[in-house]
Amino acid sequence: MEPVVTSTPEELRELRSAVRGFLEQHAPARAQLTQDATTWKRLTEELGLTALPVAEGSGGAGATFVELAVVLEETGRSLLRAPYLSTVVAALVLQGADDLLPSLADGSAPAALALAGSVRSSAGRLTGTLEQVVDAAEAALLVVAADDGLHVVPRDGEGVTVTPLTPLDGTRPQARVQLASAPARVVGDAAAAPHARDLLHVALACESAGAAERCIELAVEHLKVREQFGRPLGSFQALRHRVADLTVLLEGARSTAWYAARAAAGLSEDLPVVAPLALATCAEAFRTIAGESIQLHGGIGFTWEHDAHLYFKRAWTTALLHGEPRTLRHLAATRAGVLTGGDLA
């Protein structure tokens, strides 16, 4: 196996700067409450971000999950509505499907991941209902975990019904997917579905870390300009200590996410253990930081007009859709062999 080569720290900083500059100008958090096809078009055509995880021979950039982690942190900061996370994880999962990769790389066929639910496979057809599938309404391809492995189903194919839902998080569209003997293509065996979930967990961990960082930044910006008793709120020691505690929490979570990203890139064999652990750590930190950010903003943090509640809803949506931290830690402990039965205390 060839050694994994990642970008230099300077190259990663340049990538981060380019993505952040684009998203701050063209896709701020508040704008993610409505769909904007222009953002997706520019992400894929001008920046080529969907091509990152795809091999160069299939029209991609041949990057690793390390580079992808940088982009995912930045999309988390802006609560990007476009189906970027789902599409790039699908591209990683479908590395053996050479005919599908070019359309994933250029963004012409965005994907959705339907990895949780009960789907039966029989004679090349899938039957079952998948609730709350993120990005399903905007996807061209559905990556579905069934009882015998991983499958790909065209969203507009025979026997497929996609019904958009009204989600808690308005920046993350969801839909119900109903499969009624839908023709499907097998792309992985029974072991492929857990691996796909692991990659999804790492991607969500990176996204959550980026979003949590933005929550702290918003709170600090507010504390610097808001005054009470003739002094900026940021000058009060109690509030400064709260922000310091949140920063420590964030850095611990981010370190876990980055270790998991390196594992997903093939630089470690710990992916089955660190993937659920990274999401548990980052999702819990994000939820805590988002809630504290609202409190630090005072009354304005509770208003619909402020962005703080958007991050709070994203944090809770991530936990509700992809597993509570306790459940994920239980999975990590079981895989690590330190838990053989029962439950975590």
C-alpha cells in the first residue's frame, strides 16, 4: 500500500482561508434558511470542493480526509445548507464505483446517505422506509444501507418516493424516503455499511467542531461591544472564565476530530473506535457551547433574528439524528474491547 501523503500545514491554512472567505461572502449562516442553487454551483465548479476526496483518475483532486476535514469545519461555521457533507462522504464510500465518481466530483449528482433504518434487499430490489434522511430531497443518488450491504438508488428511480419534511434545523433539509421494491445497485457488502457510518461520524465531528468555534466567536464579539455598568461585558471575570472553559472544551473536541480525520485518511487503524468517539465528543461540546453562547448573548440570544439559535438547533439535530453521545461512547468502548456487555455507567 502506498504511503498516505497529506497537504502541508501551510497548504491547509491556504485551503481554509479560501473556503472561509467564500462562505463568509456568499453563504452566511442566516442565508442557509433558504435554498440557493448558486452556492452549490460555485462550490463545485469554481472551488471544486466536491472533487477533493475523488481520485484524480476519476476527475477528482485525490485529496485525503485531512484536507476534507478543513473544508467540513468551514462549512460547519456557516451551517452550509448545500448537500456537501453527504456528497463527499458518499464519494469516499463509493470509491469502487468508477462510473459514479465523476458526477460526484463535479457536483452534478449530489448524494444523500440513508444509513439508518430497516431496509430489506431481495433480488436486487430494496423495500423499506427511511425517516429523516438529510439532503434526500436535493440528491440525485441515495446511498442506502440494507440488510445485506450497501446499495445505490437513483432518487428519481422506480419505486422511490421522497417526501420533504419540516425539520427542527431549517439549515439542514430532511426528507422521508420510501422504497417499494426499488431497483438498486450493490456497492458494498455487510461490512461496508458500518464503515460508511464511521466516515459520516468523522465528517459530522469536524463540522460540529467548526460550528462550535463560530459560536464562541459570536459570543466573544458580543461581549466586547455590549456594555453594562459602563464597562464591556467582556471585562467581567466571571464571563471571561466561562468563555475560557468553553474554549478548552472546544480544543479537546477538535483534537479528537482531527485524530479521527487522520484515521479516516488511513494514517491510523483506529477508525472504528475513534469515529463514534469523535462524534460523541464534538456533538456534546457543540451542544454545550451553542447553549452557552445563547446565554452569553443575553436577551438578544433568544431572539429569532439572531444567529445563535441556528447553531443551537444544528447541534441538537446532529445529536438526535446520529446518536446521543452516550450511545456513541458505548459503541466506541465495545469496539475497543473495554466493554463486553451491559451499559456504560
